[in-house]
Amino acid sequence: MKKKKDETQVLLGHKHSWTDTAGHAHRVVFDEKALEKPKTTWLVLTVVTIVALAAGAVGVFTAPRHNDAVSAFHVADSGPTFSFKNTIKRAAETPCYSIAAGWNDEFFVADARGVSLYDAEGNKLDAWPNEPEETPTAVAFVSDENAATNGSLLVAYGDKVKSLRFSLDNVVPGEGESVIFTAQNGALGGLELILTIPGADIRGLASSSERLFVADFQSGRVWRYSWKKIESLKHEQKKEVAPDCVIGDSDVAAAYPGLKPAIKENFSISYLPGENELFVSNSGLFRVDAFNASAGTARADHSWSRSGEINEPFTGAANPIAVAASQEWLAVAETGKTSSSETDEKASPIRFFNLSGEPLGRLPYAGLERAEETVVIGIAVSPDSRRIYALNSNGDVDVWSSIP
């Protein structure tokens, strides 16, 4: 009895099989008679090769991605890019406490003598001295064109908040037919008391179109107030009103630990209109926390800490001391890191993150001239996100400009 031929044998001219990069098996069977003709053979081989390459390409682009192959957080390929512009030496001769971006290329610095207005070149444009025995503890500026409080400078003095309005008619020419607001020579009166919070130690201020946010280190919470209620106190001698929301309580059900600020001088907060979110530097837990400004609830997807899967978390003593929000990213300053002339890029005290906490890079500090070591105590981002201002403990203000 003649042994039956094994049809499973894989030979060129009978059967050809392979597995692509996605793990899919493929098989092509040739007509044995066609292989007796060379031209036909080469034609068949060419067709097979093309089919194999096409299948392989499809496998590469359609193969499933495995999350365990890469970290959940990564350094973005293209983050914000800035170049160092200049250092404004000793913007204040007395101890500095806070910084806020104004309109255009202007910013405010609060020091032991009062609040001063500068342009990005370092020219002092105006100043408002403190009242006797008062020391500013926080400063913010409202530049939201949709807000009724647009053009308001907010300054905290311990348990008090004062406001100074600037004219919206004071403008300078911009690009084309546009105009740009300026606070220079535009102050409407002086700083006036608008709110008192007995027993508070205010270390951070932020504002939305409808609400004022006050970071109180004494309670470790952010108090939210309605601008309408604050306005109703205008003719009242007692400037006190209950907050409409307390932000920062722990929530066991949501696994949120709560706000625990550890650095008295800096309980930094920043409001982002587009997202309607409030970002808070939660220094005691090495965290940056985000809250829905309307509900006052924590947003876990926009909060992060030094633990978890972040490749470049806050480490050591580098607590998030200050935070400033842009439309697409956050600038975060870390205490415990110097900003000396020897600071390299990896040791830069100011870093960028997207709204979900993914690191996007750092501000370039390498080569920055510095006569003494100092630390960043506050940061501010211009309304158009083209400038970043860093206030140092020695009174210097470093300025960066975006690279198109």
C-alpha cells in the first residue's frame, strides 16, 4: 500500500504561512503547475510579498496597545517653551510677599511697604503704600473681560481684603486696530476695604466672574464668597458676610485627603475660567489639587501629588509653593530648590504640568546670573500666557517670554 502524501508539509511552491506582528496567522497556497513557468512564478511571488507587507503594516497600526508597556504619565513631546528675558533686580527693597500678573506686560508686587506696578522691562509705573501697621499677605488681579470686577486689584492684609479699581478706558495701541488695557495712571481712587474675615490669615486670592476665593492658612481651607454679597456691603461699616462654600474638606467616600497647607507664607490658589476650576497648592501633602468652582468639590482627574505614576513628582522638600494657571498648562513653583546661577535645567524650581498633572518640562534656569542664592516664593502668568514672572525671596523678579 502506497503511503499517502503529507499535505501539511510547508514547501515553497505548495504552501506558505507566516505570522504578522499582531500575532495573526496567514497562509497562501500556490498552484504547483504555475510554478513550472518562471514568469508566472515570479509574478506569484511578487503578489505574495506585497500581500505580506500590507498585512504586516496593518498589524503594526492596529495591534492593541498595552498600558503596562509605558507609564500612565509621561513627559510630553511638545510643552510650553519659554526663554529667559531679564531679571528685575530688587523690585522691592523690603521683604516681598506676593506677585500678580496685570494687563499686557505688567505685574504687581506686594512688599512690606505696599503694592507696586511694574512693566516687563522693570520700569516702576506706580505704587500704593500700606496703611500704618498693615502688611500685605496676598495679591491678585482680575483681568477677565467677562467679569464685572475686570480691572480690580485685590490685596489681602491678614484677615482683610482690599480692592482698587482701574479704568477700562485707559488703553494703549496693540497689533493692528486692537487696543491693550494698561493700569498705568489708571487707578480710580485708592485701596478700599471690601471684606473682613475675623481670625483668618489670608495667604492666597483668586477671582471668577461671580465669586471671590480666599485661601485662609489659619483654617486650612479656601472660602468662597459671592461678589454680589460683597457688593452689598459697600455702604456697610462692618464688612463681614458668611461664605457660600468651604473648599478643601476631606472626603472619605471620594478618597480625597483634604487641604493641609504647611507653608504659612504661601497658600497659593489660581482660578482657570475656561475649566471653571480652582487650583490649590496643597503643600502639606505635596499635592496640587483642583476643585470645581461651582460645586466646590475636588476633581481627582486634575489633581496630583508626589506619589503614584508620575515620572517627575514633587520630591524631598520640594513642596508646591505656588501655582499659576494658563488655559492649557499650569506653572508650579517648588520650595526647597534654589534659583542660583548654577541651577541646571533639571533643578529648575518652576515646572509645567498639563491640567491632568502630566509633566511638560521646566523653565530654563541654567546660565541665569545671580549674585546670591534665593528661592522662588511666587509666580504669575500674563493673561495671554506669553510672560511668566517669578518672585524671589531676595526681591528679584525673573521674567520669561514664550517662544512662538
